[in-house]
Amino acid sequence: MSTISANVKKRADYQSADFTINKVNLEFELHATATRVVCITQIERQGNHHRPLVLDGESLELLSVAINGVAQTDYKIEPDSLTVPTELDKFDLRVENIINPQENSSLEGLYLSAGAFCTQCEAEGFRKITYFLDRPDVLAAYDVKIIADKTQFPFLLSNGNKVAAGDLPDNKHFISWQDPFNKPCYLFALVAGDFDLLEDTFITQSNREIALQLFVDKGMLDRGPHALESLKKAMRWDETEFGLEYDLDIYMVVAVDFFNMGAMENKGLNVFNSKFVLANSETATDEDYFNIEAVIGHEYFHNWTGNRVTCRDWFQLSLKEGLTVFRDQQFSADMGSPIVNRIKNVRVIREHQFAEDASAMSHPIRPDEVMEMNNFYTVTVYDKGSEVIRMLHTILGKQGFLAGIKLYFERFDGQAVTCDDFVQAMEDANGKDLTQFRLWYSQSGTPNIAVFDEYDSDTKTYKITFKQSHKATFDQQEKQNLVVPIQFSLLNSGDSQQHTLELTATSETLEFKDVGTKPTPSLLHNFSAPVKLSYQYKQSELADVMVKSPDDFARWDAGQSLFSKCIHKASGLTDAEGQQLIADTVKYFEEVINSKDIKDDLKTEILTVPSFESLFQQADSVDIDSLYKSRKQLLTQMGQTFETQWNNIYHNKTKQKYAYNQKQVEQRKLTNLALKYLSLGNQTLAKELIKEQFSSCDNMTDSLGALAAAQTCDLDLFEGLMQRFEEKWHSDPLVLDKWFSLHANTDRHDILSRIELLMSHSQFTINNPNRVRALVGTFAFYNVKGFHNLNGSGYKFVADYLIKLNSVNPQVAARVITPLIQWQKVDKTRQELMQHQLMRIGDTQGLSKDLFEKISKSLP
């Protein structure tokens, strides 16, 4: 293992800064390889001490340091800091330095990509711009002046309001910006480039006019309207649902292709990954349209839950992210299909967050320690954090929750606070003791809820018992009981009421009287808590819940359980026994596929077989090959058994011009599912339908639907259509990401040589996170047979690439490594192969802290 300094940061060690910064004046003279940065700050000592000023800094060329205009020479420069001795309690500090944006492939700090300057400062990127107190609890007002070549960079953007502009000698110009709100440096933003500009306005509830500006790459203006409309929807929704109005006079969004994250909520100047902005029917799928609306909403909602009230330290990241994810999920549910949106949320929890809980990277939503701060950006902090907020919403009710939000802003507007501060506001606003509930913030792991019931026909009494248990996790051995809200109903009991139990003890039993017959429990409505729930259902009972439950989520979940239990059981049977079990199970779905009463959105979700990733996370140990085979057999059986129904569904679709609306989205999703199932059954018919759909459709959703069906149906057909797709879109990298992903997830014996060939494509570059995630990430996460090839070639391929990526973009490398560190679930042979590759990566010279933390924690 490579030896690097494992400087572990702990939440318990938090101390307020020795100094604070009240005012920042920044001047940038932009240059590709030598950008000059002048930072003048008003600094004030905090507390009674004589310690020197220590500023964070990384990869900076220092030119000068001055205090109150007097040059300093007795400072000390180290690889990650600048120490300036001073006895003054208040002073102005001037730091001048040079940075090289062109060589900044990490995409943190200020970097130059595709001809535009861009910043990304969360979590600790500002230290790559200038020496500073790079921590979220130092809030200051910023004045920013940007100087650049006028021809190359006509747009010079930063946070706040534009206050001055003018021309300078040598074809240069400047623009100055002033942000009236104090903010931490992670919310600083700068963008400079030549863009197409789409403009609009929004009238707030107090009748203020807000200028909206969307900056996109040249020639992409027609792909911007959906993002701008989504922004206006989000602004109106936040006013209606939370009473929160936007506070600046302008709101800017910039789309860039080179970006590590989905987007960044910098105050008044959001920087977005282009894939979450650019859309039209030809280039974007329904899923893309949905994601754009969701991410636009998420970053806008941060204006209050993250910007106006921010984190005291990075261990409190879920304070802003968990809360804002909850808000964007509620927004998406209101804008589209509530059940589809909820299922999306739960799939993330079950496929990825539960896996994180069970891995060496387990941590609470408010972690206790970390080596590399970028590794904090996890599904636990974000998505489990959102589920914790959702439980508060369930326990307190909508009005109680809103009262807590109102008090939270009244107390902490303009401050950097903690998760405890948030829960205290909820507690005080509702007069409810949330002491035990707070454990969700500090306890890692996935609770297990076991449910038992009994029925006494003589007394007509039904008892149902809920028991919670908690396994030790890698980071915590001792566990405590949590508050677990469980919503459920009893079918066939004459009682259609939904019940909510707040389970606080190890076990609790509820008794129902005058129940005429033994009911079937419909459990965990709307996924009311992020738990694993077990109840010994018979197949017929699951089918009953799937058809009769008053809760759409429970109906979907019952169908998934029918599929999952069948696949897991069949993987341990002989071929004949497995096929019989599968055939018997599939029959239970006939009532669903034939139903005229189930809406298309729910029907599609129920009839979709669980992904391999979902199945993989449901077992403590997995026979990769048998599980993959059984799932494929069930898919084929679904296609063959209901061939007539799939054919009818496909041909009963309404032909109409593409529009992104809920009715059309639901129809396209169901008909493309039907096409995929037909490709597993009647392949002769499917080939003709696939070719016709690919040639005649007017939208990307149906184009990809045809390609996905061809991928399942016939490899030669797939290759031919993929070639046509590439010929049409070879110059559009965002569209080609879909092409890269489809190739990477194809079941073929020569997949690795195919991926190597794709890496030579003119649009592929290791420097672009979108390309890497589309090709290498898709292979690692989703190509089961290729990645888990028993000869170890898939593991070696990913490890080789991560070694290269380590020196280019450690953040992306640390995300792509995730499937490799989940070696505990597979057979011994594969475990040894995966561990060997992890050790190879660990021995890399210059290993990043991002990868070192994950590898060192995951290896035994």
C-alpha cells in the first residue's frame, strides 16, 4: 500500500477559526497558464490568543504578502498552507499569487476547459485559487473584479449583482460584481467565456422582477428553454410550498461540459454540468428532462437551505444536502408522477445507500471522521439524509414541519450552523421531544425491522409485532434503538385505514379487535423509513398486496418482492425446478398487465423486473453467475408468457408529436418496456418493430428504447443501429455519452477490446468526467458479466484505468472504484481477484487521498 499522510479529520475536534474574514476584495486577471489573483481581506482575530494567521493554499505560486499595505517577508509556505505571524487583532491582508487553470485537471478551484474559465470551490477548492481560511464557518461579503481578453471572454460572471464594467488597453475589459450576502468561500463562483445567452424574467410573490439568464455553449440555445422553465417552476413552488422568495435581482445558470458534479449552488451563479441543462426532444430522453427539472430545482432550493443558512463544518453537510434533496424530491413529485418519483428515490437507497451502510465506507448521515473531504459526498449524506428529513415530515405532519422550517430560518438566517440546530428548531416549533430521533444523525447502518403477526379466530383479534435490530457496522459496533415511523394497513379486514406506528423500543405489538378474518398486512407504505423490513409473506399474499393495497408504493414493492424471491430461490435450483418456479411466479402478474384500472406509470414500474444491482444488495453473499442467469430466465419468461399483451400494449400507443408531459412520458415508458419484453420473446417480430421505431421516431427516448431492445434481441442488429446513431451524433458529446453507456453495458465476449476501441473515439477524453462515467463507470457498475468475469479481466481493466485517472481527477476515480470495494459479497475466487486489484491501485505512486481512504478502509 502506498504510504501517504492519513490525516484523519474528526467532527469532535471542531474548533472555531482563530481569525475570521469580514470582507473580501478579489481581482482576477485571467490567463490560461498564469492567472493573477489579488485577494484583499479584512481580518479579525477571534478570541484572546497570539497564534499566527494560518491560511489554506494548494498549488499556488505566491508573489507577495502585505499587512495594512506593508510588505511581509517572515511568512512560511508549506505545501498546503501559508503562515503569517502577526500581533494585530484587526488588519487588511493582501495576497497576490499566480495559478495555472489550464493544467488543473482536477476541476477544483479555477480551471480552463473547452475554452472557458470555471470554478468549483465546494468542498475545499477555494484554496486552489488563493490563500484563504477555506472553511464553511467563515462568512464574508465579496467584491470581485474580473479582467480578461474581450474577444475570447465577452462574459465575465461572478456572484451577486454587476456593479461596474469597462474597456481596458490591449483588447481587455473588466466587469465587477458585488454580492450583498455574506457567504463562505465554497459558494464563490467565477465563469468567463463566450456563450449563447437565453434570458427571461420571474415576478416574485412580492411583485419583484428577477432577471433570469442561462448561458450555454454556442449553438445550443434551442436546448435551453426546458431548464429555464424548470427554474421558474422551482421559484414559484418554493414560494407556494415554503413561503421562500428569491433574494437577489438576477439569477444566472451556466452550463459547462467539464464538471465533476451535477451542479453547484453558488449564490446567484449556479454552475451546471451540461447534461443537467441542455435538452430538446431529439437529443434528450424523458429521463433527461426529468433530471434537468430536478437538479435545477435542487440548486435553486439551496438558495435558502444551504446558502442563506449554511454548514458550520463539513461534517454537517447533510444539514443542507439532506434537506435540499428532500425538497427537490417533493418538487419532482408535484411536477410529475409521485409514485414514479418515490420509486426512483427508494431504488437509490436500496441499490446504493444500503450497500454503503454494509461496506467499509459506512458512516452516519453526520459523519464522525474523514480523510478526504470530497469522500463526504455520498448517498448516505444526501439520500439517507433526505429520508431522515422525510421521517421528520411524517412524524410532525406537514404543518408541524413547515413551522419548524420557519423557526429555523428565523433563528439562523445568515449563519453557519449544525444538524443539531436544525432538529432543535423542529423540536421547539412542535413541542415534541426529538432526543431519540437525533440518533439517526449519529448512528450508521440500516435498521432491520422484523414483523410477526397472529390471528385468533375465536376472539377475532389480530396482533402484529414490530421488532427492530441493528447490525454492527465497520465504523460502529454498538447500536441503539431508533425512532422508526412505520405506515401500514390491513387488507381484507374491513379496515382500510392507514396506521402509523412510531417504533421506539426493541419490540412493540399492536392489537386489533373485531377482525373477521386474518388480514394481510401491507407494510412500509411510501417507504416511511429507510429500513430493511421482513415479513414471511406467501406468494399469494404478496400478489394480494400488489393488487389491493391502498398505497401505490406498497403495491410496487410487493411485485418487486415476488420477482426477487423467485430469482434468488431459482438461482439455487436445478434448471427444470427453477424454470417451473419462474413460470408459476410470472402468472401472478397477469392481473396487473391486463388491468384497465392501474395507471400506466404504476403498471410499468410493477412489471419492471428488479435490476441486478437491487438483487445483489438483497443477499449477504451472491453467486454472480446463477443470479444473473435466473434473472435473465425470468425476464425471458415475462416476455414469452405475455407476448400477446406486450404486442397489444405496443400497438395501442397513440401516435403524436413529442411533448414532455406526464401522459406521454407514461405511455413511452410502458411501450418501450413492451418492446424490450417482445425482444425476449418473439424476436422475429421484435426485430421489425425495433428497426421501424428507430427509423421513424421523433425523439431520443424512443431511439434509445429501440437500441436497448436491440441490445437484448440481436447483437448484429444492435451494432448496425448503433453505427447509424454514431454517424448522426458523432459531434455531440452529450448525446454520445448515451452511446458510450450502451456499448459499455453490452453482454459480449470481447467487451474489453470494444471499450479500448471506444476510448480512441474523437469525443472521448479521460479529462471529462461525463465521458469517463459513461464508458468506464457504466462498465464497472452495470456490466455484470464483463466486470465480474471469473478470469479477473474486468477487475484488472477498471484498476488499470483508475491508476491513470488518479493523477487526472481523483474525485471521479474515487466514485468509479465503488464496485471494486464491494468484494465481500462475492465468491472467494472473485474476492481474491478484487482485493489484488485494490492492492495494485493502493501501491500507485502519488496515490490521491480520495482513493487511499477508500482502499485502506475496504481491505482486510
